[in-house]
Amino acid sequence: MNNYVKNERISLKLHPLLTEKWVQNLIAQDPAILGLGDLELRDAERTQPRAGRLDLLLQDADNRRYEVEIQLGQTDETHIIRTLEYWDLERKRYPQYDHCAVIIAEDITSRFLNVISLFNGTIPLIAIQMQALKVADNLTLVFTTVMSELTRGLVDEDEDAAAAPSDRPYWENKGSRETLQLADQLLLLVKAHDPSLELKYNKFYIGLARDGQPSNFVTLRPRRNTLNMEPRLPKTEETDAVIEEAGFDTLPYDARWGRYRLSLQKEDLTTKRDALVALIAAAYANGAD
């Protein structure tokens, strides 16, 4: 019979032994406990020019950096300002990386959550609430993301879509008639999942639409001699293997929008058809809008 043990929440701020440094060391040893993916420690107590020390600098496999500031107890104005200041300093010092500010506190009140949310979308920002729980004689930390980074939608997914109209002749001129024909062939593969889907011509890419509404689980970007196909899929070893085994020419994974990027030529629609069908099916299952 399983025994139920009730947990007890502990205030780290009031605890005589469990300090901010203790929390910092735990995260440094295992950054995955934050729930932000597979991160590695780049630096701790990182000195900032004329601005103190950044608690933790983390980095993911796509070379995105996370400037992390920890506060025991309730977050306050200085915690928010300090986090944003360190994020700004790091992105200016190392502009070759993508940067995201991360605020961690035991208590993020609705007032400060509202303040933080004002920056989100303009500044890449994540807020995480931390709880220390005692279970019998054991202690654990639970990290809960209370505000995720807001990524801006593609141009045809918001009210500004009409500001960037486009049509097929525009893309035939920007790409070529031949690469537009490749887009038509890919559309046939897409229609196997939803016959109502059609190409939607936007200024910066060709998307998909159902009854005029965007459904961009796959986007296309015709070039003069090739067609870039971008299925919206999380980056996984399984998908990497499908792409590698098929022998696709690839561009770097777009971590911000969560898309693989394949550079297709005419013969790929025949020689790599099975892999294309599998990738489109996976993207459709992953989230057709």
C-alpha cells in the first residue's frame, strides 16, 4: 500500500541555512531543473561592467543564452531592473548570440507579474516561481514558469496582414516559375491531410490557409533555383535522423519559430518524397492551426 506524505512549503528567505547561493549552486549543477530544456552552465557570478554580478549565465544547444537572476522571497523593483540590466549588458557585449532574461523568485505577485508582462514581446523574458517543499525528511525545489516568453506571430497571423499583401506573380518574380511549381507539388502532399488548404501568398513567405485563415504548419520560401520548406516541428533526434537519412540540404534550425529549414530542388520531390510526406504529416500532427 502506498503511503501518502503531505509536503510542507518552506520559505527559503527565512531559512537560516538554505541561501540564495545554495539555490544558485543547485541550478548550476543541473540547469534542467528549471524546465527550460537542455541547458548548460556558461558562468556563475558573472561580473558585469559597473553593474554587479549576474547570478547565472546558461546556454542551450542552439547557442541561445539565458541571463538568470534569483531572488529569495518576493520579487521587487530592484530584482526586475537588475535582471533586465544584466540581459541588456550581455546582449550588447555578445550580439552574435540570442539572449533571454530569466527572473526567478519564491513569490511573483500579480502586481509584479503585470509589470513584467509589459516588457514581454519587446524584451525576451521568462518568469519562474520557485517553491521549496519538505517531504518527510527530504527537501525539493519546484520551478514553475508563470510567464513564458512571448514570440511575435508571423505577419499574416496578426491584424497587420493586410499591410503586406502579395500574390503569385510577386513570388514568380522573386523566386521563379519553376520553384513556384515545386510549391504547387508540395501543396498536393499537404492536401492529403486537409483538402481545403491552399497557398497563401505573403510578402516574406508563402503560407497555408483554410478558408482564408492561416494554418502555417508548413511555410515555403521560393528562391531562384530552390524552394525552402519550413515544417513547424520541435527539434528532436528522430526528426534529425529522418532529414539526415534522406540527404536533404538544410539551413540552420530556426529555434525562435520552431521550424526545420530544408532547401529543396526539383528532383527532391521524387527522390525524397517519402521523407517529405513524413515531415509534412508530423508538422500537421504537431499543430495545424
